[in-house]
Amino acid sequence: MLLMWTEFACRAVRGGALHRGETMIALYLLLLALPLAAQNTPEPAVASEPSQATPDGVEHLEQTPLFQADVVSRTVKAINYQYQQGATKIDFVGSPAMPRAGGQAKVEGKRGYYEIEAELRGLEPPRRFGSEYLTYVLWSISPEGRASNLGEVLTDDSGRAKLNVTSELQTFGLIVTAEPYFAVRQPSDVIVLENELRKDTKGRVHFIESKTELLERGEYQPLANPLALSLDLENAPLEIYEARNAIAIARSLRAEEYAGDTFAKAMASLDMAEQTLQRLGGRNKNNRREVARVARQTVQFAEDARELAVRRREQERIETERRLAAEREAAAKAAAEESARRRAEAEQRQKAEEEARLRAEKDKLEAERRSLEAEQKRLQAELAAAQAAAAKAEADAARASAQAEQQKAVQAAQEADRLRWQAEQEKLALRRRLLEQFSMVLDARDTERGLVVNIGDVLFASGSATLRPEAREKLARFSGIVLAYPDLRLEAEGHTDNVGSLDLNQKLSEDRAEAVREYLISQGVPSGSVTARGMNFSAPVADNDTAAGRGRNRRVEIIISGEIIGSEVSSAFSNP
């Protein structure tokens, strides 16, 4: 960019083809470019996150900078596109923020990347979400929650847009968000479009619970319309407003202080864009393209400055905390040394005082010894009398103690009966409560074996042990109840009708019971608390001669037991 400015200014001055005012602008650009080009050494980089300078002098971080953003848990529908299977199509559907928007995209795997051709419609002006939002951006979301800016979505007057971009990922989801400018490196939470699977889409769908960092809608609100922007797209391209917005956001994060060189380049680039707009005007298409080109470069410079400022501010905060911690540690060490010195002095004084006290005590004890010898004979006589009295008192105490122990035993037996009755009542209450909770999710009943929860055949794919999505949802809710009671024991029993061979039904019943067990474990239920076994058609609950009866017999029953509800499950737990 500096070379472009210099070349442009030199050609203008040498050629003499410009008017007097244009020549002054060219000279100004030349003077601006020379000191910037002379800076061979970029700002000192932070030790833990070094920065690098590109040939145009712009500082770039080696790693992604820190952002002040909340982590929002969001279910992303990511699609695993199969390479070399040809192009496929997906739909875009509007979010609650813009339900009338929509579109579609064609995705085709190339050698080393995937090409995405998107056509969108129904996009309303982004400023409806706040004056700080000027454009839309298309993002790809990886299964790990990493967001990549694929490109700016530029709409026409009817709210339509076309976009042709690429992604190096094979499995990804697509979203469109409203943003303050096109070069943002982290999506806002103003999501207007999300990808949706079509019936003819080639690929596998993954519902991924990814924690994607989204800038909350209020993040830019303090900066809303920071320059009192009033969009006049008749006389200026949208890019000039995005450039002003990017500069304001970078300045709000103190980029002038923490990334001065890069921010100065952004400001110089904005000045150039503003002067180009003033000189050429914004109504002619070619003029608008020239202004937009310089403005987009301004956005890149401003985003680099903002990114570097965030990183250096964070590093400054860390260094300050380290310095304060070191100062506190030194002060604590000095205080500990002073405390140890005072403690040693106090121990020496205490030792001397103790020696003096022991000498005085020894003299006193010697005097008392002589006095005690005189008393000894008198005490011996009194002792004999006291022994007789003590023997009598001891006998009386033994009788009283025996009576007290007998009374305690009676009270203890009564208390044990009361506690046993109370425990049984608590188990019964818990058993009833669990039955009510399980019944709200699946068919449940109370039996002598324990609480029995029934999963009907309709929740499996026909003739298969694969759980349907509604079965997974109900089992997830069931698991949430079970996890609150870790002492419960579960046994999954698979049952079939009598259609087909015994071996086939035995295998199907085992597979279905095991599928239920594995899903419960995946939801956090301890593996040691749940078992599975197949019962084939040995325990029907209805007549196998009718379709309705066979449908009832095709099931998986979960028997819930445990000491806390007053029953034990079958031999799977009682006989290890």
C-alpha cells in the first residue's frame, strides 16, 4: 500500500496532468508514505505472543488474539461433505431474528478445499439490529466450534446476495451474522441465517454441541453510531462507513496506545479514502470502486490494530499481575523472616524463664515431700475406712448402672423400630416419586422386581437396534432423573415377538438392550450401575397371534431397583 501511494504521488507530480488541488493531495500522500516506509523495525512484540510485520509495515499476530466475549453454547448442524461425490445443495433458513430470510448453496469438493456458491434472499438492512451493524458475513463453524470468516455478504436493493467462497474443512456448518464491518475475525450473536439439510443433500449430518465464542449483541452497543453516521449510499459506498466504524472500534480498545504504528497506518488509509471520496465523488461507479478499494484496506489495518491492541492489553494485565504477585511474595517472605527472628528471641526468653521456674518448683516439691511423709500415717488409717465405704458405694452404683443399661436397651430397641419404619416410609415415598417422574417420560409401572420403564418397538428402526431420535431424547430425560440417584441399579431387558427364529430374536433382543445400555452410559450413568440382556420372546406381555399383541411384545424394559427404593434387580447384581 505504501508503494502504491508513493508511485501514485510520483506519477502525479511528474506527469503534471493533475489540477493544482489534486497535485497538493498527491504531494501530501508522498510525504505521508516516506516516513512510514522508513520504519524498518516494528513495535516490540509481546514475549509470549510475538508479532510480525508484513512488507507493507502492518503488524500481525502469530496467534489468534484474546477477545472479551461470553461463551455461548449452541447446537450447530454441521454436514460432513463426502469428497469426490460431486456437488450437492443445502438450504439456508432464517433465524428468529430474520425469519423471512432464506437461500441455498451448492457445495463441491475440490482437491484440498470445498467450493461454496451461495445465493441468499430476504436479507433486510443490517442496521435494523442497531446502527453499529453495517454488513453481513458468512461463517463456517468447525465441529470444535472454530469460526472462520468466509466473506462479506453484499445485498442488492431487493435483499438478495450471491457469494462464491472456499473452505478447507470437510465437516462444517454455515451461518450468516450481522457485523460492524466485513473483516471481523469473531462472529457476533446476531445470527440471521443457518444452513439446513435438504432431502437430496449428499453427506452426513452431525448435531454438534459446540461452544462457539459469539460477541454478544450489546458488545458493540456502547459504540453504536460513534461518529453520528448517517448512511448516504447515493454519494458514498458502504465500505467508507465500514472503515469509519472499524477505526472507531479500534480506538475504543485503545489501539492508538497499544498498536500505534498500525493504527497510524489505518488512520492514514482512512484519510486517503476520505480524500479520494471528496476528490472523485461517490456517484460514478468507477469512483466508488476506487473509494471502496482504499476503504477496505482501511478496515484491514484497523482490524489488525484492534487485534494487536487486545493482545497487548491482555499481556500488560498479565505482566502487572505477575509483578504485583512478586511484590506480595517478597513482602510475605520479609514478614516471615521477621516473624521467625522474633519467635526465636521469644523462645530464648521463654527457655530462661522456664529454667528459673523449674528450680523454684523443685525447692517447693522438696518441702512438700517432707510434709507429706508426716501426713502419710494419718492417711493410711483414713484409707482403710474409705475403702470400706467405697466398696459399699460401688455395689450400689453397680445396681443402678444395671438398671440404667436395661432402660437404655429398651429405648434403643424402640428407636431402632422407629428408624426402620421411617426408612421404609422414605423408600416407599422415593419409589412413588420416581414412578411419577419416569411416567412423565416413558411408560412406567411398579412391580415386585422394581420400577419397570418400557421402551416400545416404535422407538427403534424397523428390525434394527438403532435408537430413533425421539428415543434418544426420552432416554436423555430418563438419564437426567437417574443421575440424581447414584445408588439406583438398572437392567435393560430386550424382548421380541415370536416371528422368526430363536437365534435371530435372541440376537435382536440383546442388541436392543445393549443399545439402550450404551446410550445411558453415554449420558453419564455409571457403567457399573446398568446391565443388559436379551430375553427373545420368552416373556411376552400380550398374545403373539395378533399384530397388536406382537407390537406390545417388541420392547425394551428397564428394571430400576436398589436399596434406596426397597428392592433389588435380578441376579445380574446379586451374583457377581
